[in-house]
Amino acid sequence: GAGVSQSPRYKVAKRGQDVALRCDPISGHVSLFWYQQALGQGPEFLTYFQNEAQLDKSGLPSDRFFAERPEGSVSTLKIQRTQQEDSAVYLCASSPALMPNTEAFFGQGTRLTVV
Amino acid sequence: AQSVAQPEDQVNVAEGNPLTVKCTYSVSGNPYLFWYVQYPNRGLQFLLKYITGDNLVKGSYGFEAEFNKSQTSFHLKKPSALVSDSALYFCAVRDMLKYGGSQGNLIFGKGTKLSVKP
């Protein structure tokens, strides 16, 4: 596709429910990032993939959060036993190269509301 | 620690007037700086970046940013604001302490809401 695609766009989950958020990066992009954006805040880093390898998961807030990118393209962010504090917009970004001067391309995000 | 600060929660400008959205940073080594814009219910769109070279960087939609090393600032500017520029603006710096200097994640400021009135 032309850009980074995320689905679903909106997700309402009951507390305790498991959710899975999908990210389709731009074809051929090596790097893939997940960010969490709370209301009124800037995005905060969750995890980073280089192809299929998860190189950094230091931003994941708890062991209820899990991400994968098994074939180096599509990525899924899974949240188990959702809590109200998990309510946020989850943004996925991809970039084509491993150079620090390369900008990242963001998807529209998934807005998760835990009730 | 590396960080970005956007001291203004909101900036109000009249259409046609110049605008400035402020950003200061704190990094180890040379900074890789970015500006993104976010429209309601949309993802972040890249505006411009500073890597090295000229301190005045030109980007999309008529925006530019001035890098000032002595003041550790990277303010976003536009000579003549449009109502359609109203959005949320984020300054970000690349985390260069990870991955031996290759691509690290972005560290974002809290964002500045720009409101341009007709």
C-alpha cells in the first residue's frame, strides 16, 4: 500500500479482555516501531523491530504487552488482560533504512478504549 | 537523559501572521531532530528534519525550522499562517544512545496545539 496501515482504527475492550492490534508497514521497510500516545501527550516508545528481530522492548509497560513481526513485514501488538490505563492511541511507524537521519512514516493509529 | 521540551501547550496566531512553535532538546552528541504534525484522528505526518549542514531547514507546506546549537533549540516557523495549519505539532529527537548509532526510536515532546484564526 501507499502508507502504513493499522487496524482496527477503533477498539473498545472490556477490562480483562485480550486485544490484538495490527500494523502493515510500507512494503520493504526494515524498521518498525510501536508507540503509545495517551490523551494530551506525545507518543512514547514501546518496541522496535529490525526485520523480524525485536531489538528493543524496553518501552513495553508490563508483561501483558507482547509484540511480534514473524516474517519481517506485518506486526501485531497484543495486550492481555486489558486495564483502563491501557486506553490510548497505539501508533505504528516504519522506515526504510537503518540510518539515524531517516524519517519514520506513521500509520493513523488504533484508538483503544478499555471500559 | 535525552529529552525534548515544547514549552507552550498552545499557540494562537491570526491568519497571515508569522508563527513560531518552540522546541528545545537535550542530547548526547549531535542531534537528529524532527518535526511532525498531527491532524485530528490522523497519524503523525513528517514535516522536516535537521541532520547536519544549514541551520535553516525547509520542509513541507511552507514550514521551516531553525537549528540553534548554542541554545539547543529547533523552533518551527512559517512566514504566513493558514487556518488549515491548525493542528498538533510534535518535536522529536532520535535516541542515539541505542543500537550503536543506527536507527533508534524517536523521543517526542508533549506537543503544541496551533490554532490559526481567520
